[in-house]
Amino acid sequence: MLGIAARPPDENHAFGYTKAEYFSSGIEGTLIFLAALAIFWTALERLITPRPLAHVGAGLTVSTGAALVNYAVAQRLLRAGHRYRSIALEADARHLMTDVWTSAGVIAAVGAVWVTGWQRLDPLIALAVAAHIVWAGYHLMRRSFQGLLDRALPEAQRRTLDDVLDRHRTQGIDFHAVRTRQAGARSFVTLHVLVPAEWTVARGHEVAHTVEDEIRTKLPGAIVMTHVEPLGWPESYQDIDLDR
């Protein structure tokens, strides 16, 4: 999916392929969810019919080693996901972190059973770990669905956009029909720039370009499209609704 998302725009996909990442993260979220269900099923069986722990030493050694390796790789992936704004890399990191939590649950359960001798502590801790993993899977699936539905930019980025527009409003221009959406690593911003009616086309065009450049500076990777309209003209306010 990362390979597909990196493809440049073409005639049939003018906005690029970046949404492909949401398919990857959605599948990762589903796999996490299925893994949690498997843990739930096994833990419930062990809760009803407790069994003594076997191969404790080998199990702890493998679980500890796996947890350390998975944690290091997950953190590397998470940093890369944030750096490149890749939900696919972030999903892979979250997936690995569920393995870390599973290993941590194994270690905690074995230690608790060894101290108390109560066999049912093992499946109870497993159920708690599974519940945490379910939440991680649900969160990834939810973000993936929202991305496929063209959700607006996160609130922090929208505030950054508003700050840019507010600075220009002090110069006698205005904006409306501001719309944003996220598509994988790319973000899109469209807006109408309202300038004094007596301005020349060239001057309005220059201001619009300045606004676009400032938005792209504050929101790296954003695709910005503007439409210049005259301030005060009734026609300028007829197409500001979301459903135009």
C-alpha cells in the first residue's frame, strides 16, 4: 500500500493515490481486532477450566525478548509515521505495540500466578490485555474509515489555517467556503478569497497566491486551491454552503 500511495497523480487519479494507506491501516486494525478476539476466546476457556502453567522459564525468556524487539521496532515505525505523516506506518507500529502489550501481559500473569498460586489470574490478565488491544484496533479502523470519508484536517491544523486567514483579514480582505480534507500524507484546502471589487484581476490574483504560499508554509504538503470573488457582491455569497 505504501508503494501504491507513493505513485504520482495521473490522468485517472488527478489527486494521487495517497488514500491507499487507509486500506493498509484498516486491515491492520482488523488483524489487531481478530487477535484480541482470539485472546478473549482462549482466556475464557482457561478461566472456566484453569490449567497449570507449563514451560514457564522458556515462555518468560521468549516473551521478554520479543517484547524488547517489538517495542524498539514499533517506536522506530511510529516516529517514521509521524515524520512522513503515514497512517500505514503508524498502523504497523500500533500493531507491533499490541504484541508488546501481549508479552507484558504474559510476564505479569506468570509472575502473579507464581506469587499467589491462583491459576485464574493468568486468564484474567489476558482478558484485560485483550480489552486494551481491542481499543487499539478500533481506533485504527475508525481513523481509516474517517480518512476514506474525506474527514477534515485535525483541529490543530485547522487552527493554524485560521491564524493565517485572520492575519490577512486585517488587510481588508475576507474568506469563506473554507474546506479541508486529509488523504493519507497529503492534505487539501480550498477557499474563496474576497477582495475589494475595485481591485484589478492581477492584484486579487497576487493576494490569492500569497495566501496559498503562506498556507503551504504552515501546512507542509498541503494542496491549496483558491477562488477570487469581489467583496459585497451578492453573487459572491451564493455558493458558500457545503452542498453547492
